[in-house]
Amino acid sequence: MGRIVVHEFITLDGVIEDPSWSMQYGFDPKMGDAIGRIMQASKALLLGRNTYELFAPSWSTRTAAEDPGAPFMNESPKYVVSSTLQDVGWNNSTILGAYSAERVRSLKDQIEGDIYVSGSGTLVRAMLGDGLVDELHLFVFPLALGAGPRLFEDGFEAKFSLTDTESYGNGALHLAYRAVR
């Protein structure tokens, strides 16, 4: 059975919307190593439509020489949760249809290994609400935006256990959590 492993760039106040704000902090190579470890343990990607539409044009043309994550992103099976997406041009991509907790559970049953999710806020919030996320990797940046879509909606309750931490020269922290069920 697979596990859903989520990676998010997040502000101190929980905002995950359009993480272009992270650019002002630069990308510490140690962050890339941490994300690479998450990818290496994964056998597939699960993405929401918006993230898929952002990732497909930028990742599909990258090579391993340009980015060590390119082989994983391009060669791994990709599953897209969307009720509107019609055409997938990125190789190894499958449209799952509208979000369904049962469909995601079925995918977890089919995949032997981790299923990597990056961004995809709407999808991640739905899976958190349905208890489908097994691990969270939050890259917390020293910034509060005061507004914007947050990872956890009002009223959401869950318990997580801290499994790892790492700090970076750009001020960001990697906090890894496992869901407590």
C-alpha cells in the first residue's frame, strides 16, 4: 500500500498560495537535497489541475543535467485530480477525474511506495480532511502574509508527530510530520 507524502512551501501564518514569495529567500541547495530525498522514495506523483498545468510545461522540457529532479518528474507515473482537464501532454500522466476520497484510497492501494504531492493546495486540503495524507514536509519561510489560502482551513483538526527538522541558510525550516491515526 502506498503512502501520500506532501511537500509544501508555507509561510509562518500558513499561507501556501502561489509560493513565488519564496524567491526573495533564494533556494538553499540543502533544500534541494531534502526534496530529492522525498522524490527518491516516491513511485508516483499526485497533482491537482492547477499544479499540473504549472508543472507540465516547465518540467517536461528539463533534463537531468539541468535539474536532478527532472527524471523523477518526467518518468514517474503522474495522476491528476481534475473534473475539467481534458488533455494531458506530459508523458505518463493519467486524469483521475473529480476528487474522490475513494479514488485516492484506491490509488494508494495500487502504488507500492510513496505518492509524492507538491503544491496542489485544494487537493491537499481535501485529502487532509479525509485522513489520506500520511506525511507532511513543510518548508516554512520566515514570512507572514496575513492573507491567502492556508494549508489548514478553520475547523480542521488532526494530530501529527514530528519526525525530522532541518534549518537552512536562507532562514527556511524543513519540518517533517507523520500523521497520527
